[in-house]
Amino acid sequence: MKSLYQFIIKPYKDRYENKVKINNKELIVNTSIEHHLFVSKKAVVVSTPAAYNTNIKVGDKIYVHHNIFRRYYDMKGKEKNSSTYFKDDLYFAYPEQIYMYNNKCHLDYCFVSPIKQIDDFSTSKEREHFGILKYSNKSLERVGLSPGALITFTPNSEFEFIINGERLYCMKSNDIAITHEYEGNEKEHNPSWAQGS
């Protein structure tokens, strides 16, 4: 079973990640099927496209766009699968909807760790639009940007992911606007709720 241009994938565990464990009890933190923050972004590759070769292989763990597994209500209030649904918990994914495979960035995507706010008068816990590059890609490495670089990214370019217990922002290479020298007071901001994921 192969698609011509798309990957066929399935959720890594469930379609939604809306449960947390507290003192051996499970708590549901969201019951809305439409809220994108709780849609799972982890998947497993079932089949690769027939039309071209790819470094992504069957069985690889990947991170994908949240709308692939998302459900919604149509105009009549009937619950529906997304347009990417194929059958039997299988879904189609275009290459552009895959952000990472086997801890390697796909295409021109990269992942950035937010950093803690150092301004005592700010109510935000993070420095807005600042981060540390965690996972780079070939185009960034060609211009000398490797993991650990302190960067500024453009507004509204980031998408939140939890990868290996870390809260990271996914963005495209051209969303990185500026690189900085370290001042010595930069620390990654990884909230405790992300570490148990």
C-alpha cells in the first residue's frame, strides 16, 4: 500500500494528548476536539511515497502538523475526521507537513528552545522572540548556524511542540532573523508540565 506523493502515517499513540498523570491518577485537561494544542503531533510512518526517494523510512517516528489528526464539527454539528484521513487510523501527510524524523529536522524546519525572561519587571516567563537553536537543518548549517546558537525569530512564526520532554518552537529557517552573542545570563525555559510528556 503506497500513495504516489504522500506519506501514510498513523498516530504514535493517540490522536489527542489531553491527559496528564498526577499522583497515579489520570486527569483530562481538555475535552474539546477542536483545540489544536491538544492534538497529537507524533506519528509513525506506515508507507513512503512511490514517486520519489526519501530519507524517511517505514517505522520512523516523526512530528507532523497538528491538523492531520484533528477532528472537527461540520456545519450540521456532525463530528468529522480531517481531510487527511485515509482509513483504519491511517492518514496522509505531504512532505511539507512533516517537521522532524528521528530527531532530525525535515526540509527547512528547525526547533528552538525558548529562554527565561531576565527582566524583573516583566510578567512573561519567557523572553519574547528569543531562543536557543536546538535542532538545526542543512540550510542553517551552511550559513554557520548550529545547535546552541542564540537567535531572535520573527513574530507569530513559532509552533509549540513537546519533544523528548522539552517544550520547543518549530519554525522555518527564514523565520530566524538575528543571531546574538551570549551575555552569560541566558537560560532555557522548559516548564515542568512539559518534562513529563
